[in-house]
Amino acid sequence: MSRPELQAPPEIYYGDTEAKKYTNNSRIQQIQADMTYRALELLNLPPDEPAFLLDIGCGSGLSGEILDEEGHHWVGVDIAPSMLEVALEREVEGDLFLHDIGQGFGFRPGSFDGAIRHAPPAVLPISVIQWLLNAETSHPTSSPPHRLTRFFTTLHAALRNPSRAVLQFYPTSDDQVQLITSIAQKAGFGGGVVVDFPNSNKARKVFLCLFVGGGGGAQQVPQGLEGPQPQDEGHAKFEARRERLKSRSKGAKRKSIKDRDWILKKKELYRQRGKESVPRDSKFTARKRKPTF
């Protein structure tokens, strides 16, 4: 079975059928959640402070739901219209943009506190960066180095100083890793590659952890995870939280976030988007109904 990026461009490969199948797959949902928590660890954001994040290749918004639960605000970009349609149907919180990241970003400089991206966990997982390594036309501007340069240069400009970007990908060779990291460094990023579980064929994950600025000192690249038991040194922060979340029982109930303020904010968002039949606000908004018999 050939890799997806060799079969068709992403906006064609992730059509209506594939987008819905991807979103409704429970295994994919779990992998997306685990990868998003890991990306947040590597971002090393200040605890208990909401951040404004860029989700590159947001798809149907599975990772955005985790960002919502963690109290962050986010903007998602994706090139697949079908994926964004599913995200709109699921009424995700973040703002969505249909955009080809190979053309670069047009955000105001210093807009975001961080950026994340991880691969769509399909049968053969391929990250967003991986799609940039394939030229769709023979034009010089479609070459992988040219598209990667536009991507990293504009991403660097869109991030605040200091901040981080965490990009998870599945390289097919060391040459691909060298190409990606060298172009990122030329764009002004610091940082390097983080490999989780390097000796495992299934659990192995490769992250590109990039730094913008230093905050008065050199930032150190986090160490990858190497075994089932976390070690005291060399691991990203918030790992204890990650283990705590993974140890939850399947039947445990999450803390409800749908309080009155959340519902009022959601209704106002619908009104701004022009959605019709939004119920008016009243003293009964978000009031719990008595059980019926």
C-alpha cells in the first residue's frame, strides 16, 4: 500500500468519504488526543494561562477539542475543504481557514504564542510537512525546498518572541530530516528533532521542536520518551499530567465545561457567523432541568 501523499494531493485524498471515516474512527480519535497532549508538553506553555495557538492542518478539529479542554484559543488551517466541512458540522470552537501552507501564511507578525501539528493517524500516517516534500507540478515554485522555505519563513514571522512550534512528522529517510531542519534553521528557528520511543516500530514518533527567540537564554531541546516508566531528568514538562490523564478509567466523567458563560459565548459565536434560530438569552439559559419520570 503506497503512502497517501503519493496517491493524490491532500485536498483530493481527504474527500468527503475519507474525511468522515477519519473523524468517526475511535482509534484515530485516541491517537489524535495523545499526540495533542504530547505536543502541548513540548510547547512548554506557562501553566494555567490560556494561549493563542495555530493548529496547522487542523482537519476536522479533533486536536482543537483538546486545546479547548485545556483552556486555549486556537486558529486552524487546512487545505482539504471536506475536512473543514466536517469541522463546521461538529461546531468546533476555533476559527478555520482554507489555506495551502506551502504558499506561506498571511498572519500578522507575532500573532501566535505557539504552533502545533501532528500527522493524521491513518494506516500509513503522513504529517502535514510530508505533503510539502512532493512537487505537484514542474514549476520551480512547486519544488519542496521552495514550499518549505515559504512555510517556515512565514511561520517564524507569525510567532511571538519567545515561543515554540511543535511539528510531528514521519520521515522516510535521513535526507528528509536534514532538508526540513536545515530550511527551518535558515528561516531563523532554533531547536531540533525529538524522537519518542526510538527503538519501537509502532510507538516511534518524530517531532520537530522549533524555538523563536531565547527569552534571555538558550532554550534546550527536550529529550524524547524512551520507555514505559518516565525518568526524572531529560523529559518535557507536564509529563506527570500526561500520565495522569492516560491512567483515567474509561468510565470516569470529565469536568463539565458547558456552564452558563460557555453557552453564552457559544451562542454569540453562532450569531457572529450568521447562524439562524439561535435561542435568545434569558434567566433560564444554562439552567438545569429537573428530571422527568
